[in-house]
Amino acid sequence: MSRHPGPRRHPRSADTTEAALAALLAECGLLRELADSAGVRLDDSEQSLSALDQLLPRWREDPEVSAHLGNDAGLYLGTVLRRTVPGTRWRLGPEQLPLLVLPGGRELDITALGHGWADRGSPPLAAVYLSATDG
């Protein structure tokens, strides 16, 4: 009885895995819905982060919405940075939380930043973007 090897499986490259992770993290459905209803266009630009910073925080009245929005806000911030700063990439950190790795190796806990914005308005998303791109 001859044994035939099964189909060859090619391990996913790190680039493919990171690209798939980036696509998943860029969805931000609740934030996109909120922004759309407020007339803010999320186009992955620094200007869209500034526009989000200007929204009245009506979501803070509902803790469940605020919690989900914090995740989305952080992920959107990370998406903007990844798409506009060459060499920026996602990685999964402890407990499988997404971290954004800047070109110099600095890591941002994106969801913590998003929760700060959703809960308190601080730090402003545009300010985090500027800080991350300045060095």
C-alpha cells in the first residue's frame, strides 16, 4: 500500500497574516455608523480623526455603546496610522489584544487609547496621531 503525501500546505507568511489582521481590525462598524449619522466621513485620514474629536459624546450615556465604541475608535486610529505611516504594522499582544507597532519599534495599546477617547475624550485621536508621527 503506497502512501501519498497530502496536499502541500504553505504556512501563511507574516505579511499575509498581518494584512488579514489589518483588514479585520479596520471594520470598526459602530464607529463608522456613528460617524456617518453625524456627517463625518471616515476616509483613513488625519482630518477624519480631528472630525471624530469634534463629535458631541452622546454615546457616554450608554456604557455598553461606549465600551464598543472605545474599541472601534482605537482600531480606527490604528488603521489610519497603519495606512499613512510606512512601516507601521499590527501585532497581537498579551491576551490577543491588538497593538500597533510604529517603524521605530514603539508599540501603542490602541484599544486603551480608544477607550480613553470614548470615555473621557482624552487623549484626542488627532493628538495621538500627531504624537505617533512625530517620533
